[in-house]
Amino acid sequence: MIARTCKKLYGSAVIASHLTGQRRIPFLAREKLEALRDRRIRRIVAYAARTVPYYRALFAREGIDPRQIRCAADLDRLPLLDKDLARAEPRLFIAETAAGRSALPFLTSGSTGRPMRVHHDRRSVLANIPFGERERQPVIRGCGGSFRPKELYIGNETSVIKQVTAFYQESTLLPVRPRRRFVSVLEPIEKIVALANAERPDVLVGYGGWMDLFFKTVAARGLDVHLPKMVMYIAEAMPHGGRAFIEDYFGVPVLSRYCAAEAFKIGYFCEQRTGFHLHEDLCHVRIVGPQGQTAPPGEPGEIVISNLVNRGSVLLNYRIGDMGSISDEPCSCGRTFKLLSELEGRVEDILPLANGGFVHPRAFWEVFKHHSQVLQYQLTQHELRRFQLQLVTVDEPAFQQSLEATLPKLHRVLGPDANIEASRQDGFDRSRNQKFRAVVSMCRA
């Protein structure tokens, strides 16, 4: 009991130590913001050079003196890190320190069909609460000043946010906690409508593709639903026109946050909804062209991130797999953070079913994520009841074993009459400029 109380006191102290000034940071003068960012760059690079096997070997092999990496421009000159390497050898990126050894493991969503494990040190996870004060301001204002707006969160039962929430509950003495109700993304529309009418949330939170389909279904079926004061989509982009439809048809403002298992704080929408304000002092973002060169402002390219606060898995110049562009135009809200355009490449197909329902891609991630023999998967819907399943496995016996284990689960999701044609692949050929999709539908809902 004493140990548990001490643990919670420590967690609360970490949160309190980071809380001061968080709401002011997005409005700092550029020179102060860049100085804060560069200071964190120097610290994380020095830490990586000393304690992270991959960077220790890289700096020695390339003759890089980490003391010469002083700012963002210096960091950008380090080699790009491909997701395939970080996925194949995750231990190479975990710091050999107490923070690294006790770090919390999180599994990426696996939207590419190949999830990866990322470790976050406990202190940085705790600091994520005060860092979130920056993102809360647009939400509080949009909800009429409510300090604790009520949220209805539609997501994956094993999502990162549920893991983080459980960690906060056991590691802090926070007297005020979010008013948040979790609902599985697999629940039918009618049940979520009933919950919204019963709970009357201020904010409806969910995946971009699901949120788009939810409101279009409500409109098409004429369902009577309690409208929230705000919609927040996360984890994937909303299809083109989706945000405008929700705002114009229902009159509900739509915000978004850009976060990932690799970096909890990347960017967020302000009240103007012109793009993602980047947390430049927490996660350095750059846009690169086809040859790895930094793209000019406004030019689209691949998003490369460097998490500046995580002391568990250190990822610098990491290709996260999304596309976007950075604007050098200031936002009218007064925040000085740079703006990232709406993301490209994170839209996931939602599969319509013959019975009139639909399935979100996260349902298939739930099927495959615990089968280590499945290195990658892709499910393509050609017709309402006809599907093509391609699995990448180490060998034919592994393919057969995985198929026997997963086909019954897939039939429970897709229906007993679903025709699933399965085959084994050595790998998927994909363009670097187009994000691989693990779930593809050729049908229209």
C-alpha cells in the first residue's frame, strides 16, 4: 500500500513539474520556441549516442560527433530511418538505461499490415498529460468553456489511449480525470446512436474514416441523434469532403489530432481548423522528397519525425509513412507553431457488408495482431461477399497454421457466408509515395 501511494505521488509530481506554462508555449516568439526545440534536440541526440545501440553504432561508423548536432538543421542531416528496420530490430532502438528497461511497450495500429512495438519511458508518458494542455484549449472553447467536457470515444478495445489511461489510473493521484466513455468501433451504428442520446457527450471522438461514415449513415437513414458540440477524429485521415459535410450538414465543428504510437504528440487542430499545429519542441517534423531531400514549404512529401522527449525507444529522422506538407504561413489564431497540412495516406477503407452493416479495418488488426507467424496481411473486398486474403508468412506450414487459426475469426467478422480466397505471399510490392493499405474495399457503402 505504501509503495503504491509513493508511486502515485511520484507520478503526480512529474505531472506538476511539467504543467507550468504549457498553454503559453504555442504562442511563444519563434526564436524562443526554436531555442526550446534545439535544446531538446541536443539532449536526445547526446542520450541516443551514449545509450541506444543503433545510434551508438551509427555515429561510430559514420564518424558523427553528436556534439556537433546543435539544431534542427543539423538533425535533418542524419540518415533517414526506415520503418522496416525499426520494426525488424526494435531492441536496437531501446535505450540501455533504467528509463529504457522500465519503459512501457505499445503496439502501433498496424495500418500497413505490419504492426511494430515502441517503448515509451514512464516519465515521458506522465508528461504527456501536461503537454496535452496545449491541445485542450480549442476543445474547451468549442465546448463553451467546460473544463471537463464529456467524451464519447469510439475506438479499438486495445488502443494505445486505453493502455495510457490505465497507466495514469495506477500511477497518479489526479483529482480531476477526463469524463470519457469508451465504445468499441465494432458496435453497430444504432447502438452508438442510442449511447450518444443517453450520454449526450460534448465531444464525439473516433477514427477519421469511421466518423465520416457514421455521420453519412445518420443523415442517409434519418436517425435521430444527439449532436455533440464538437467532433474529434484521430488515428487516420478523414476522407476528402468528410469534414465539410459534417460541419455544413450538421453544423458541428470538426477538429483533429495527429498522434501515433511512435510519438504521442505531433500536431493538433486549433479553432481555425486550417491544419495541424506542430508540437515543434516535442516532435521535430520535416517533409522529404523522393530522394530524401527536405521539401520546400508548401510542397507535399513524406513525413519524417524525431520524438524529442521519449527516452524509451529513440527514433530520429523516422519515416512514419504519411504524406503531407508544411506551410510557412502563420495561423490567424496567433499560435506560432508551424502548420502541417491535412494528412494524406492515412485513410483506411471501411468494408460494407451484405447485411447492411460495415466493418472498420481495426477489426482485422484484432484478428491478426496476436499471430506472430503472420508478418503482413492484406484483405481486399471485391464484392459484398467475396474477399481476397493475402498473408506474408515465413513458410508454407506457417501459412497453413495461421489460416486455420484466423479464418473462423474472419467469418465471425464478415459473416458465415463470406467467400474468402486465401493465398500466401513473399511480400507486397508498394510504391514509396503511396501508403500500403492492409484493408481495401472495391465496393461502395
